[in-house]
Amino acid sequence: MGLAGGPAAVGWRVGLLERFAFSPAVLEQVLQGHWGDMSLLLRFVSYAFLHGSVTHALFAGALLLALGKFVGEEMGQGATLAVFIAATIGGALAFGAFAVDTQPLFGSYPGIYGLIGAFTYLLWLRLGRTGENRLKAFRLIGGLLAVQLLFGALFGANPQWIADIGGFVAGLAAATVFAPGGWAALRQRLRAR
């Protein structure tokens, strides 16, 4: 927007995307054995701190604060951070595995969808305790995916939805471990089966 750096700042965003954004090529390089290159491994998380515009960052920040507050109150701050990071990595893995486009992945939305996954799990537990239908917990993600489908049909699909779904699944899975009593409850359910 020209608020910082003057004319020399024109290439800053592009430079940051080139250094810290994630793409399927990054996963390909890691799978080929380039584990020693920390700059590649850093991209599995660093992309979440880059945004395409001020509006993109503001919406992400508002969603992160709202969902982080709820999940943090239920699970604690450390567990909420762990879910966010796991979802960010899960979103990158899904994007790297299934996206065929060379467009880079950036933005914190896969991590935010991971917090939606944790919210879904916590709601699922609460509905189970009250004896209600647990499928109601999945209404939020169902509505969000329907909205993304609608926007994709109207304005063209963006492959970043793959990372969002990967983040949701990773956040849902991480919440089963990081929720209060989650690891013990998960172990008990597995033993019962």
C-alpha cells in the first residue's frame, strides 16, 4: 500500500513469498531427501505468517482471535498453539500432496481451519455429554465448505482450499490428543475396541 519503504518496497512482498511461502515443490524437495535444508522445513510453518494484503491479514487476525479465545479457554494456551501449528503443517502437507498448481500457499487460514477442527471436536464432546446428536458439531465446517464451493463456482477455484481442509483434519486430530484428558480418553477408546 506504500505505507512503508517507499518505492524500494515494491518487491518486498514478492521477496518474502519467494523465501517463506509454501508450494508443492517444497514437499517434493523434502521427499527427495533434502532434510538438511532448514529453509525448506521452515516453509511448512512460515507461510502462515504471510498474507496477500492488509485485508487478508485483518480477516485472518480476527478469526484467529475469536477461535483462539474459545479453544484456548477450553484447552489451554499451549494446546491451542500446538493445534494451530499442527494444522498449519497439516495444511501444507495436504497442499503439497494434492495441489497441482504452482501457485504458492500463504496465509494463516489452514491453521485457523485447524482451530475450527478443535472447536468441532470440543463441541462434539459437549454434545455427547448432553446426549444430543454429535453430527451437529460439524455444521460450522459444512457451512464454510459450502460457502467456499459457492465462491469457487462464482469467481473461480483457488487451490488453497486443499490446505484449509488439510488444516481442519489435522486440527481435529490434534484436538483429540491435546484436549483436556484427550490422550487418556483416546487410549481408553482404542483399548475398548
